Amino acid sequence: SGKGQGSVILECRVAAGNVQVLDRDADPRLTFRALAQRGYDSVLVQRGICQEPGPGFGKPSGDEYVVYSWDQVQVVREVTV
């Protein structure tokens, strides 16, 4: 956001469809076309434990869901923080 403006968080409904589960070492160049050819609509990347030096090292990184098309996303509301 610009100077003096708050940040915005989008609350969304997401149609994940058929989810391919990948681990942290998956190819980051995966495209929607390649995913669809395998019969999937989105990806769940299980990040596991943070392995990067810094304050998060050794802590759970959290999972990352990836959708490739705005057709899968409906914005419910914007929250300014």
C-alpha cells in the first residue's frame, strides 16, 4: 500500500477442486496446464519445518494452497488493517 494507507486482506471463498499434494521440494515452475493434464485443479504444498536461517528456523512453516485461476476465487470482503 502507499504511504499513510492501511494494508488490505482479501477474505475469499476458494474452489480448490481436485488438489495435488506436494512437498517443499516440488518443482516451483509447475504450470496450470501441466497440473490440469494430470487431472488436478490446485496444489497443496506441505512446507514442513522451516530450514532457512532466521527467526523461523526449526518452526513449522505452514501449508501453502495454490490456485491458478481467478475463476476459482470469489472475494467475500476486503479487510483494511
